[in-house]
Amino acid sequence: MLKRLGTFGLVGILLALAGLGLVAYTAPLVAAGLALTLAGVGLVVKGLLDGLMAQFGLA
């Protein structure tokens, strides 16, 4: 999975985790909400990409 992300993908994940950690340090309840939101967005994007790949016969 890490090979598919590339350098920019890894940096993006690290920045998202660092930002979430900073918010968690200040407001843990807000950080939990942000973590759930990020996970939901990730699942939606994965679903969209899986559907798109299936339309092109790649999945």
C-alpha cells in the first residue's frame, strides 16, 4: 500500500496525523470527531475509486 501512495501520499498522511495529534493535545473530543470525519472521507473516496475502476474493468 505504501508503494502505491508515493512520496506525496506519505507526506500527506504524516501531516494529517500530525495535525490530528496537535488538535488531540488541545481538545481530545474535537480530535475524536476529526478522526471519524477523516476515516469517513477516506472510505467514501475508496468506494468512489473502486466503483470507477470497476467501470473501466480494472477491478
